[in-house]
Amino acid sequence: MNRRSLFGGLLVMAMASAPELILAQRDTTDYPPAGFGSLRQDDISIGLRTTEFEIQIVPLDERVIRLLSPDTYRSLHRLKTTRTSDLEAVAFRRGLRAPSLFLVRFFGLQRAVRFEPEFLTITSQNRLFRVADIISLSPLWSGRQLNQRETATAIYVFEDGIRILDPITVSYAGASSDAWGALLRRLERERASVLARAARGTR
């Protein structure tokens, strides 16, 4: 066997033995049942605004998105499943076992404004998290420039450790938001309602 074939075989074996991740990030026993939520995507979104952009950050953690209405949940869940191979490749490359995923959207407010994706950070439990990798979902992302009313969207991959069921702070270029702490109270109420609806078998 030549060296290239040997390397290829070892890479395939390594990929095959990579940790099961992404869609089963944690112990699923604490997941609320899917299909019984009533929240909208805006109800779980963190918003930031600068002079140049509006930024929307949506956690893709199953403990959060299962509280969404069935159609919205299926849409976000499908987004993850259709990108599984990309996400697993990122996790393998970065050595991540249970990465935290966020859907991030930049919306231009002015003409020809440049955005810097890596400037977006999350603080959780007094620890600063920088993005480990980014999976682009729109062609405008690669140019890193938007005109007014243009949108660029991507999945942000952070290393595990972000406590999404606790308050977090999202920051970009001097702007920051602690809104997630207030949103958590809404999530707690919805989780109780989801469990009650699931127990009754009604949506």
C-alpha cells in the first residue's frame, strides 16, 4: 500500500471513530418532546444592532428549539440535519465533542458595509467564547460585505461549554446584549406548557 492510500485509510478510520455529536449533543433525557411548542423564532432570538447592521442570533440547541411551534422546529432541525456532514467535519477538524450551534444573520442597514464574522463572541459563566468555525448558508457571506437590506446567514460553531439554559451575553464590535436572561423565563414557562400538552396528548 502506498503512503497516500495508507493516509487515506487512516483518515477514514479516524472519521469513523469520531465522537457522535451535533444532533445528540447531550443526554437527551432533558429534551422536551418535539411538536408541542408554540413559540416563534423571534421569541428565542437575541438581537444586536450597530450603526451598520442588525444581527440576529438563534440558539440551535434542541432544549430550546423544541419549544418552538412544530413547523418552525422542523425547519431549524432540518437545517442541522442537512448540514450534518459539514458540522461533523468541523467538529473533527477542531477536536470538538459537543459543539454549541447558533444560527446567525447579518442584515445590512447601510450601503457597502463590511462585517467581520469572527468579532461575534458569547460570554457564559464569566468565560468568553470565540467562534471555532462558521458554516455559510448564503452566497453573500464569503464577500463579508452587505448593502442596505441585504442579508448573510451562517451557522456558528462554538466549543462546548456555553450554558444555554443560563444567562449569556452576546457581543459584536462594541455592541452587546444580555437579553437572553429575560428570554429564559419565557422558555421556562413554555417548557412547562409543552410537558403539560404532551401529557394530555394535545398540541
